Amino acid sequence: MPFPTIEIACGALGGMSGGAVLDDIGHLLGVISRSFSAPDGRGPTSAAWIVGGINRELEITWPSGLYPQPVHLLDIDRRLLRLEGRDRVRVIDANTYEYQVWFDR
């Protein structure tokens, strides 16, 4: 894949692209991006790793005037967008970020 992915040993049906991949406590890890058919139906399936999506600017046009356009994902009010580990990400520039691995268990 041309971007960081997580390989999952499970099948995916048509139309599941864009679906959430969650860990055992419900945190979003990735988004299903591609799957391969196997006779046993166990994939593999690739999910775009969500960490790569953290350093993004978004255009949020509604409600009008709420955010400057575009707005960086990490600048969205914590009351409106919960990102576990947000404080562990440091943006260096538009293409580069650092993150510190964290564990909440």
C-alpha cells in the first residue's frame, strides 16, 4: 500500500471500505482500505493506520464560522472531538509529525 497500513487476518465484504477498525476497548485504530478474497474467507484485509491521519487540516464548513478554514485536526476543540493521546502528538510541519507511544492500561 502507498500509505501505512495494519494487516488484519479476517475477510471483508464489498462495501466495508471506510469501516472502522477498533481495538479491544473501542479505540479507533484504522479504516478498512482493501481486502483480498481467500477460499477460507479470512482475508487478509488492510486498514489505513489512523495515526497517519492525525496531521491533517480539514475544511469544516458547518456550522458556518465555527472554525477557521482549514483547521488542523489537533486544533478542534477537545469537547467536540475526543482524541485519546492527543497530547502525545507533536506536529513538526505539514508532512511530518512525531508521536510518543502511550498505554492507558
